[in-house]
Amino acid sequence: MSQNTPVVVVTGASGGVGRAVARGFGRRPARVALLSRGRKGLDGAAEDVRAAGGTPLPIPTDVADYSQVDAAASKVEAELGPIDVWVNVAFSSIFAPFTEIEPDEFRRATEVCYFGFVHGTKAALNRMKPRDHGTIVQVGSALAYRGIPLQSAYCGAKHAIQGFNEALRCELLHDRSKVRTTMVQLPGMNTPQFSWVLSRLPHHAKPVSPIYQPEIAARAVLYAADHPRRREYWAGASTVGTLLANAVAPGLLDRYLARTGYQGQQTSTPTSPDRPANLWRPADDNDGRDFGAHGEFDDQALPRSPQLWFSHHHGLLAVAGAATAAATGAFVHRRGNRGGHPR
């Protein structure tokens, strides 16, 4: 593979969005370092990248431990070359009312979901800033702006990532650095997390509808990596709707989610007492199963998002809108010069 082939690091690459992102970079093709805890999922992700045409480097890593993340970054540069793109995806969470979450559980979820992003960003910047080159993509959520019931740990972490990334972006701009950071806010995704996340809900956890396939997230992340000057991208019409509603009427949204948020995040199937929980150890350690990118909701998940196209082509749409306005103005002007008025 050519030395001009980009080097990409994806955390949380063993499943879900991270798995789809890794596969997308593999198709380019890229040299893709895969960071995650679960060995079975990492092996599956490596095979996906290889089959897509890329060069994989699986590295078992707990992103909550900075020393492991930094060592992984050193291994990537030693074996694949200088890192061009770092994508932070890894997370773990808890589905439960806040009062039913133990302090050590909340701390662990925060260490993975928030500090994991901080650790990845730090390891990337330590290598990118001296070269004045590189891009960091933070994979966020509509929940970075809008908290919902039963996901207090995850929402808190995503809010924290949002603030952290904004502060970092300002610092990079101040330094006139050519290192870029951007963030992609996602909707409810059909990922395996709903099969393995620690849950104390009476019924099986599910994404907030509408549900989208992880390949939509992957397309958004790859586009953001290619166009990092824009500070943020929104994927999915539901993300746009949620963020706009929260900006206009957050109090009404509080009450709406209080009424619908519990039932809307559970199926009718009782929670299995034997389900895995990946908070403390990888879910694929339990039975050696590779969970892949997709979850259990393929029959409900949307494979496309027209909104994503609009998000990626907002500049073109602005030009088209300006051209339309100009043409309309010229038409009105001509009618006026003819002594008439448009009716």
C-alpha cells in the first residue's frame, strides 16, 4: 500500500458506529488502527477493513486508561506511519433512572464516554501539533445538547465532550494551527449497544425513533474528516428537529420527554437476566461473539438520510438560494421597468 495512503485511528472500532466507520475508511483504502477492548470484535473489524481493501492494525485498548491510549498511538505511528485522522467513538453507558445507578458505575461510564475522548484527543494532538497536520473527529449525539431520561451518564458525557471540543477548537484557532477538530451529532442508531449496555429497565432497551443504520453515521464521519473546517455536522432529520426544538422550547421538550422517554426507549420484550453488560468488561468476552456493526433493529432502521445530503451540501444550497433570489429580483425589476407591477 502506498505511503500516501492515510493513517486513521478509530476508537470503539469493534462494533456499532466505530465498526462502520472503520469499514468506510478501509474502502478508501486507508491504513486503519482499530482500538477497542474486545478481541473478538477487533478481529472481526480487522477482517472487515482488510476485505474492503484497507490495512488494519487491531490494538486492544481501554480508552479510559490514558497510558494504554498513548501506547496505542505510539504503536500506530511505529507500524503504520504518522496519524492523519483520529476518530473518537468508544463509549459505554447505563440504561436506568439516575437514582438506580451506583457511583462507581456512573464514574466508569464517564471515564469511557468522556475521558476516553479526552485521552484520544490528547494522544492525537501530541503527535499532530508538532507536524501541524491532522484531523480529530468527535462522534457526538443529539444528546450532547438535549438530555433525555434513563441516559443521565451518557447525556452528561456527551454534553461534556461538546464543551471540551468547543474550547479545544478555540485554542487551535488561536494558535493558527492546521490541526482541525470537528464533531458529528448523531440520532438514534441501530447498533449492538442495546444488546450489551448495562440496563436496569424492565424491558429491552431500544434507540429513540426514528432509528438509522450505522452506515449513515459512517458517511457523516468520513465527510467530516474530509471537511473539518466546519465545526459541527448533524446527521438525521431527528437530530435537527431535536436540537431546534430544544433551542426554541426546552421546557416543553422536558415535559414531552417525561411523558414519552421511558416507553420510547424500551421494547415490549422483558429484559433478559442473562444479557451481557460491557461496562466493566467487553461484551464479546462473555460468549466470544462478534456483534458487528448492526443491532437488532434492522427491520425498523432507515438506510438513508436525505438531511445528511443537505448537511454536506449547505454551501451549494446557499448559492442556489442566492441565485434564485437574484433571478426573482431581476424578474421583478424587469416587470417594473415595463410599467407594470407583478400581480
